[in-house]
Amino acid sequence: MPTTSGTHRLHAPTTASGDSRPRPALRNSLPAAYLRILLDAAAERGVDVEAALVGSRLTMDMLNSPDMRVMARDAADVMRRVVAASREVGFGIEFGLRSIPTAHGYLGYAAMSARNLRESIDLMIRYEHLRQRDVTLTLQFDGDLAILEAHETHNLGSWRQLFLEGILVGVYRMFGFLIGEAHPWCELWFDWPEPDYFAQYKSRLPTVRFSMPSVQVRFPQAYLDRPLITADRSAAQHALEQIEREAAISSVPSLTLLERIRAKIRLSERGNYPPLAEVASQLYMSSRTLKRKLSELGTGFQELLDEARRRDAMRMLADPDISIQHIATALGYKDPPSFTRAFRRWSGTTPSAARRKLLGLSAD
């Protein structure tokens, strides 16, 4: 998917045969396969995609290369021309519906080869920054449901709706492929009103809810332990080695570590947040190292924990059927007053006032 940042440059990978072309600079770039999927959809709508590529130094043959990466700005420039030529505003949904795991390269192969959906999702969250850096996903739980929530890492501007639709619909398609169900049970949540173009896609999608408090994919927790039909330990190990090699040559800055830590600080199925030692272990470092790295980034573990609690508090406050006392307990506070004091410290208001605002209610 196109992103809104990056320098104007095309990168081709070094080949095993000794090709002298430069190695890929992964920062602010994305797999060429993403752009190819969108251009294929545009061509079917009568768009002259060759004309859209003029001035970009890209060709359709280049986009067929499995290892090619395209700078984000190049992809965004091409997509602007495509959208203008087609007047089509549903490309995000179309991209998601056409996405298959192999479009994500070795990350897709690793996800396909994992033992179950839980492992697959963990891989996607851990290495998503190698595919795009505009949105991160966090896994949360709500009763019998598992929730993948999307968080923007910066302002996506006019690309926001297209981009988030592409990611969420792509996750839905990925789930179906991995667990062997054409139409797995999911709900997609978007925080904008239903667009006019949605009607033409509705029959091809699961339940979709608009004007919701956040952007999420909701699905049964039971899916997490479903064995994958493509599970293969040997293939998974090989794919992981390739991903780690890719991560090693990338120029992704340390901010990505902060995003990964945020992704780990989430409510567990037991209803609590992981302690610092557990998060450090998941990131393959000591507690002392994690504290030091957070300090270098200008924050601390408690600040990130408060951020996670505030995020989850706002999500639960948007549901009028969840009492504030229940929210306080779910977030680990001993009583509602403790939760209210913390919430006021975060936001400058009380949970009750925040709920009224979220639900559009008066003070009465």
C-alpha cells in the first residue's frame, strides 16, 4: 500500500549471483507486489496503468519481480494518478480482497507456515514494520473475542481511509486462507461513516460497522489455536531466517522498537497487562536493557502502560453496557476512585464525562 513518507528513489535487491545492484534500503519502501495488486485492479476498470507509471521510472515488468521494493513516495505518486483517472474510491477494499499471503514475501510464507493463527498473528505484528510503517496492529481481548486494532504511526492524510480499508480487509482474507474457510467469522470496524462505494463490496465482506470508536478486526478467540492448513515447521524456520536477514539490513530507526513495545503491552486473556520483565523477554532482551532503551527514547515502561490503559479505557467507555466499576477492575485498579484519579491524570477529565462525550450525551 502507498505511504505518505519517503525519499524519491527506487531500490532493487542484490542477487545471490553477485549482481552489483545496490541492496534494498527498506526504510520508507514497500514490496512492489502491493502496487502491482492495485494496478491490476485499476486496469480492470479501464485505467491506462502504463500512463500512470510515466515519470515514476517504474514499469510493470519491474513490479513483477518478487524481491523488488518501491519507495513509498513513488507508489503514492502512481496511486494519485490512478485514483484521479478512475474516480474510484474503493481501491482499499479491492486491494484487501485481492491480497494473498505470498504478496507479503517471506513474512507471508512465515505466517502460512506457523503452527496456528496465534503464532501467525504474532509474526505479523512483530515484523509488520518491514512491510509498511504507517500502521501498527495490537492484539486485545474482549470476552470470547480477539481484536486486532489498527493504530496510525503518523497522520495518513487523504490516504487514511484507503490504507486502513486495505489492511483490515486484507487481514480478513488472510484469516480465511490460513484456517481454510472462505468466509471466516469476523467483524470489521471503521471510525468513519459508511461510504457510498461500500454497497458494491458488501456481499464480498463479513459484517462491517462504520462510525465506530476505533479501527478493528474482531474474531473469535477460538480461531487463535486453530492449526493452520499450511503449517510446516521447516518452511517456517527458513522463512524466519530470511525475515531476520531482511531486518538486519534494514535502516528502520529505533522508533520501531517503541512501536513493538506498545504492541506487547495489551490486556491478556487473563485480564491483566504483562510486566516489564515479560515484555523484555518477548523482545529477546533483559529488563535492564529494555529500561535503558526506553530511557533513550524519552519514555518509560509506566508511561507506556498508562497509555495502554487509557486506550483500553476509552474503548470500553464507548460501550454503555460496561460499568465504570467493571472497567476499573478490568484495567487492574483496586476500586473505581483509583481508576478515576488515574484517568483524570491522563486526560484531565473523569471517566463519566469522557463516556458522555463519546456517546454524545448531555451532562444530565
